[in-house]
Amino acid sequence: MRTFFKRFFWFLLIVLAVANIWVLASGRSYLYKGVWNTYLKGRSGPSVSEYTIFENREVKTGVPQPWAKGIDYNKKQIPDAYFAKIIDIQTGALLIIKNDSIRFEQYWGEFSDRSATNSFSMAKTVVSILVGCALQEGKIQSIDQPVGDFLPEYKTEKLGAITIRHLLTMSSGIAFDEDYVNPLAYPAEAYYGSNLRKLTLKYDEVTEAPGKTFRYLSGNTQILGLVLEKATGKKIADYATEKLWKPMGAEQPAFWSLDHEGGDEKSFCCFNSNARDFARIGKLFLDSGRWNGTQLVPEAYALQSVQPTGLVNAAGKPCLDYGFSWWLIPEYKTHRIFYARGILGQYIFAIPDLNMLVVRLGSKRLPNDSDDLPEDAHYYLDAALAMYGN
């Protein structure tokens, strides 16, 4: 028995040594950080509250504009038909706003009205809104401008046809490997790595004509972040401070995770805030890009952002559920809904005909149904409609 354990120990040591040599030789040192912060902490993926393991750039506040509370604030409860499901799916925050006042909010675990947690891919929607802000002030002339106008790496024959519109609508045709299981694919290296610009610009193969097919690829939004920085001359978090967080009266600073100290924002994933301030993003587009009468985003851009783009999806069918980095539900129990979403069940739902916002934050999301809507989204929407749909 002692001989067996001795041989096993040496075998394991050799395997670890070979693996370590491969990691170093391949330049994939980000795997150390990834493994340390997932598998060695009992998880198979990232945590919603781990932004502190990264460098961050603060999105600063100005004069706070607190939400009003409705006269029936928290007088209704989540219906029993949905409560257990909402809790079982590791919900941390549920906020319902109607007619610009908070009607219901509840927090669980580490979440609160002040806590900062990762929005994951809701950050893509924030970047899309910032593109609108750049249009508003003329830093970007048109969403049909070639990306090469801002990034010289895209002035090539292969990449020259790609425009800002193609990045917004996930139709660039660039062959990013969007695989959330493979630790060697773009999302893992982009998330845990330390040179996003170099990684992203490495993907220079276009495998289909831009502007034809919707394929959800995080690298598209990361390129948009680089475009915005070049167009505005400002870091993305600083631009968000100036154009969104201060004008909208956010109550708490947000934190945008960086690839390294002083580096680039992880535009595709890592904007950290709280439910109340996330809701401001939905309110801005419920009012067609205006905040308290001030046009922060061009009205035409805001309206177009939450409409289908005319693309087809990977199956060759009309893509009706995605706009300019906003997800769409063309009809949900007679309501048209647009929303932002993140991989662990982060949502900002906007229901225009009810002037309602539903924000859900948490640590888990269910698979998509046949309409590409996460199954758990039904819980939050149905509960909100049952409580305040009249």
C-alpha cells in the first residue's frame, strides 16, 4: 500500500510539473488565476461578487437622485406560486419599479441596496448605451462607420468591412470562440487574463459576411470598448461616469473590472453595481434615451436599439430577440419587453406599456427555453405582472 501511494504521489507530481510547463510555455498563465478562483474554491465558474480580485476603475457618482417609493412600497409580497422558485434559483435581489417609484424590493444573502455585484453580460448593454452617448456628442458620426476609422488593425482587407453596427448586433463574422466551458476559449482568457487588447486583436479571421447572421460573441463588445476609448479619448469607466452615472444620479459608485492595473475595462462582462442603480439603465431607455427631460442618447438610436435588426440567427431564421446589445421579447402575455441579461441570472427587464422595470440579481440562471428566453425569467416577470400588472 505504501508503494502504491508513493508511486501515485510521483505520478501526480510529474503530471502537475508537465501541466505547469505547458501553461508557462503556451503563455496561458491566466489559468492559474482561473483555477484558484473557481475549482479550488468549490466552483466551476466565476462568482458574482469577486470583482475585488481584479483591478477596477471606479464609475463615480455626482448628486444622487434617490428613487421615490410608492405609497404601497413593499405592501405586496411575491405570490406563493413563484416565491419558492425564485429562492431556489439563488436570487439575491428583486426590485420592481413602476411609474418611476419603487413598489417592491427584497434582498437575500450578501446582496443589499448598496452592494456591488457583477452584471456580467449586462455590461454589453451599458457599452451599447455609451455608443449612443458618443453619437449624441458627435464623437461617433454613425453606427455605420467602419471600425477601421478608429482602430488601424481593422483597416485590412479581411476586417475592413466591419462597422460599429455589426459589433452592436453581434454580426461581425469574426471567428471568436465563444465557449463557456472550455478554459482555453476567448471568454475564460478575456475574463482572467491580463492583456485584453492583445487577445482581442488576435482574432482576425472573418468566417462569414458581416451584417448577415447573429452570433453572440463577447469579443464584439470588447472591440466596441476599444472603439469608444479611441473615439472619446477617455477610459470607458470615466466616460460612463460623465455620460451616465452622474447625469442619472446614481446613488452608489460602480466598478468596472480591468485586465490589469491602469489597463482596459472588460467591456464584455464586468460592470459591478446594485439593483437600484442598474434600474436607471432601464429607465433611460423606457424614456427613449432621456433622463428627466435631458436627451443623453439620441432618441432614434434608443428606439432602434430595442427593435429586431433584420438579421437571421444561426439556424437561418429571423432573429427577433436581439437589438443593439439589448435582448428582446416581442410578446410576453400581451407585453413587449426589452431587457439586459447576464450569465448568472442578472436582468433588467423593461415593460414599456406598464412603465415598469424588474431587476433581478443572483448567482444562478436556468437554461433557455424554446424561445431562447431563460426559463427563470418567467418567474420574475410572472411575479411582477401578478403583483403590479394592473
